[in-house]
Amino acid sequence: MLMYVYFLITFFVSSLFVYVFKYKHFLLMLLSLESVVLSLYLVLMVYFSFFLYEYFMCMVFLSLSVCEGVLGLSLLVMIIRSHGSDMVMSFDSLW
């Protein structure tokens, strides 16, 4: 059980590392953000299975993360249609 926790912490930290240092492309930021959400979901599942709680909170978290992913993809499509690429540094209004 402890090995799973170490793996999930490593997965979470590496996802945050990619999110912080790959800020040039919006798609890479969204993918790393989804991997952060996935690692948090897996931590919740391990925690609730360890203490024999109900999994209702995991379903709420999963549905909110799906909504977050859909919102990110719709923003990506809007940015690509308006600017032509997903390069964050090419946006004049942000930097």
C-alpha cells in the first residue's frame, strides 16, 4: 500500500513540474493539468478504500474534473480559432 502512495506522490509532483515548466503551449498545460487531476483522483480512491468510506465523493470529484476538462478544451478551440496556434507567448493581451 505504501508503494502506491509513493507512486501517486511522484506522479503528482512530476505533473506539477510539467505544468510549471511547459507553459509555452496551452495544450501541454491542459494535459499536465489533467494528469494532476487524475493523480488526485487516484489518491482519493486509495484513501477511501483504505478507510472503507463511501465512494460518492470520488464520483463528485470525477464529474467536476470532466467539466474542467471540457472547459479547457473549449478554451483551446477558441484560442486556436482566434490566434491560429496554441502558443501562449503569442497572445498580445496576456503578456
